[in-house]
Amino acid sequence: MSDGGGDVPRGDDIGGPSPPSYSSSSSSSSTPLCVGCVGGGQLGRMMALESPRLNVSMKFLDGLVGADCPAAQVVGAESCVRDGGSLYDEAKMRDLWDMGCDVITVEIEHVGVDGLMNMERDGINVQPSGRVIGIIQDKFAQKASAMTREYFSKHDIPLPPYVDISDVDSIRNAASSLGLPLMLKSRRGAYDGRGNTVLRDISDDAVIAALSDLGLTIIGRGEVVGTIVSAAGDGESSSSSSSSSSSGGLLYAEGWVNFHSEVGVMVVRSTTGEVRSYPATTAIQTDSICRVVLVPARNVPESVRRKCEDVARNAVSCLGDGATGVFGVELFLVNNENGLDVLLNEVAPRPHNTGHYTQDACAVSQFENHLRAVCGLPLGSTDLIVGAAAMVNVLGSPSGGIDRTMRGINAAMSMPRAVVHWYGKGYRPGRKMGHINITADSHAELDGPLSALLLAEGISEDVVHRGIGAGARPPPLVGVIMGSHSDLPTMQDAVDVLRDFGVPYEVDVVSAHRTPEKLMTYSRSAVDRGLQVIIAGAGGAAHLPGMVAAMTPLPVIGVPIKTSTLNGQDSLLSIVQMPRGVPVATVAIGNATNAGLLAIRCLCASRPGLRDRMVAYQLDMKNAVDGISRRLLEQGSDKFLEGMGNTSKSVNV
């Protein structure tokens, strides 16, 4: 994982006043730092669970208090200010500050930015700044400011095509220029799929229906032309703090993106300017709500994952001064003639659903790093400490109440590497009630428990398969390759061993001489595809194992194939005589069984369960030999020999 680098643009480079600067704080003092958080939902709750380890205390402003407020269940009702539910009341935000806070942060972007900016002008430390939150509140302004001075596109952040929408004619013009289907998006107040709708044709009925989906209507009667206003009549989406009689600031359109998959990257940026990113994830949606997150991003080459992380860091950094804390960056991967390309979708100025996996899969979670960042403390590691992880959201069941909702939770409680995170919220159908993190040593080993959890949650595995891109297959751990299909009878012994141990594998023909391009592609892509060991069988010149070893960092096990001319001695000498620096572990001629067992031993070094199965295998061999020894001693050699089926004097290894 690389940290962000290069020049970071300042706030005055991209419009808007720069907030006051604050020096770094220290958590080593006997007096804890105090962080005030606007919003006390599940994200604030999970921050509060992390804060004591940093010697940080937390206070909250929320519409709920006591048992109904997720954060209050952690810090106590006495540490919360109730605001009546809007999070736009400047006086209440100042009350939060007056509880002894050193910094004010947010767990949701739908807050009163005017009040936050007034507080900043009075010297109150707000991180991220009101200016940055204001930009992100308006999804169109994320891409271009109201003065058309573009934020993201100015800094070479790749974006889908987009246009502002002011009236019905501009919807039709957008459909003409961007094509159909067309995504219509509310500029403010949208989350979890709310505020987005698809326009598939430009008939009057279709336009009216699409606007109705967004809570919008049209001024005037008769022909469908005119100015769009909110159905509530205040000219703004329901969560906005201001009003307008026209449609300006309500809606924009994006060209349809036929994406390969959706990717999420969590970025953390400190008040000191330090920037780090967590690994790119695959985010899988159902009904426009994130249900499953896979990390590292599945079916995505490492180079593309790195590009996603670079784009995400740059997108956050280009917001300038005040872009502090954790940001959830949503990206699209799209197919083009050169492979996969990256487009920015949206940015959220807070911990994000696609980063919940960090609680159990990374050294430092997104919640702890958010607190570190807004307090000016050194950022923690964003690296994975496991091979793979998944997050599954638990939603309130549409039927069956809380009992049905708990099925996934109950199933996870008995899974060895699953961790339940419950939000303490009242049941409601479709509501985010909690999430479950699963970790494993690889994607291949993650798939079994993930499938069981998806079944308990009522999520079809087809949803995951579609979410990771068409044609994706479960990733193997071991690749078994050979120079010719005629080698398969020998190599099948390795396959049998892998199957008996329950290790995912793939089998293919890769000829060093007849398919050299495939050889290079296979070797260089092996790590990205999740392989951890390669078994390569070859006969005669037997260049395959060595050439693979030269192009991959993975362990390669060579199997010399017996030939009709030299009985495999040529194969053995070719494979075993590798130059210094290019190792190939070589087994006996034709002994693919040992190749399979050696692959298992490579894997079980970091897998206690697999290691236990290897110990059991060795014990079975010992018991078998002990049994033969007893019979031989009991019967004597003559009688024992009579009962042997094979009395050849040739030794078979």
C-alpha cells in the first residue's frame, strides 16, 4: 500500500475561504482529547468504540438520545446533545462544542454547513471543514462548482459524462447528448440509492415518473415543459438547509456507465497533510444498497487496484485544506479496448460502508484512523493483515421481523473467523441493523463461509458473481499446469491430493514452446488471480517449470514427466539444474503426488487448519506402516509375500 504524494492543492486554489490551521495534538497527555461528532448513528457508535484506546473521549449531537441513539449506548446519554433530528441547528452544534470538545467532526454529510462555517470563523476546530462538507453535500458540485470551476476534472480525476439539469428541456437535451438510458441524480440528500433514478425514454410519462421517483414535480400544466421543483414545494431536497423556488441545485444527469464492477477505496487525510488509502474493494449492491464488500477487489488486476487507490487519494487531496478525516470514495471500473479503466462516482466525507471490513482485516480500522486524522495524530497502518475479507450488511428483514433479521447474525456466531457488529437500532424493514466481517487467508478460502452467510441472509450468490464482473470464477490457490495434455495422467495425482485436502485448484495446458505468450501471461498474472503455489509438469526439454519460476514470485514445484527415450532422466536434469536465483522445487520423476503434498505444505505454513490435516495425513501413513509391520511380524515373510498383489522387484516411488 502506497501513501499519497505530490503537491496537495490548498483550499484557496479551488475556491472558498480557507479555514483556520490547527497544530497537531497529542494523545499522550493525561487529559484525553475530546471529539464532538455531529450525528450519533452507527458510524459515530463505531468511532466511540475505538476512541478509548487513543485516550480520546467523544460527545455527540443527534436527534435521538438514550437507548434509541446508537452512539449514546456507548458513551452514555449525558455525553449527547439532542437537536430535534435535523442536524442543521447551529446553536445545538455550538452546545456540542461547549461540552469541552477539542474538535468537531461528522458521521454524516447531511448537516448544517453554514453553521459549521460560522463556527470556524469564530475559531472553532471543525474537521472536515464546513467548506469541504458543503462541496460534497452537492454531488454536482463535487464534479464542478457553481461557478463552473471544476474540482475533480481540473485535477485530472476521471469522471463519467455529466450535465446540470434545470428544467425538462435540459433533461431531453441531456438524453440527446449523453444517450439513453440516462441516470438522473438528486444533487443533495441522496444515499443508499435514494435520489437516483434511471430514465429509459423521454416520453412525457417517463419523465414525469422519473421526477416523481426523486420527489420532484413540474410547474405548469399541459405540455411537459417548465421548471422542476420539489414535491414538498420548498425548491430543495428534504435534507437541504436552504430553499429556492427554482430547480437550480436540485438535479443533474450522468451518462449511463456500463461498468465491469464497482470499487470502493477508503482514504484518510490528516490535519498534518498526511494521506493514506486502504486497499481497493469490490462493492456489490442490491436495490442500490451496498450488501457485500470483498477485499482485495475481486477479479481486478493489481495494477488497476493501485490506479483506483491513486485516483481516490488524488480526489480527496484536490479538495484542499479542510479535507481531513476518512473519506469513502466510490469508483466505477469500465471495460475499454485497453482493459479496465477507472471513473470516479462519488465521495463521502466520513467513514463508509465499504470500509467496515477494516475493523477486522486491517491493523487500524477506518474509525480509529478518522479520529487520528481529525486530532492531528499520526495515521495508523492501512494495510491488510489477512489474505482476504468480506463484509455483509445485515438489513431489517422485509418480513418476519427481528427474528428473521437475526438469521445471518446467528449463523455468523458459529463461524470461526466471522465477527458480528450490531448497531443497536430499532428494527425496521430494509434498515441497516449491523454487519458481519469474515476474514480468511485467501479469496478461495473465504468463499465457503461467505456462501453460508449469504444463504442465511437470503442473498443469491449470483449477486456476488455479477458484482465481481462477468466470467469471474472462484479463485484457486494452486495452479497445476503441464506442457501437453499427454502429461495429465501423471499430473492427475497432484490434483487428487489437492482435492482430498480441500484446496481449490485449476488445471491447464501451458506449453513453454508452443504457447510462449500464454506462458508469460499465466506466470505474471498468477499473483493477481490469487494463486499461491504453481505445480508445473514437463517432459523432455522440460523448460516449463523454470520459465514460470523466472516470471513469478510464487513457489514453483516441478514434476519431471517420464519420457519414452530416457525414462524421464532428461526431464529431471532439465528441471533440477536451474540457475542460481531461479529456484524450482523438483520432485522425483513422475511423482506428482509429492508435488501436491509439497504444495499443501507451502500453504499450511500460515493455515493451522490445513496444517492439522497434514498432520493427520502423516499419522495415517504411520498407522498404515505400523499395520503392515504387525502383519509381517505375525505372518512371517513367506506367507506375507504370498498375500502381496504386486511382487515386482522394481521400486515404485
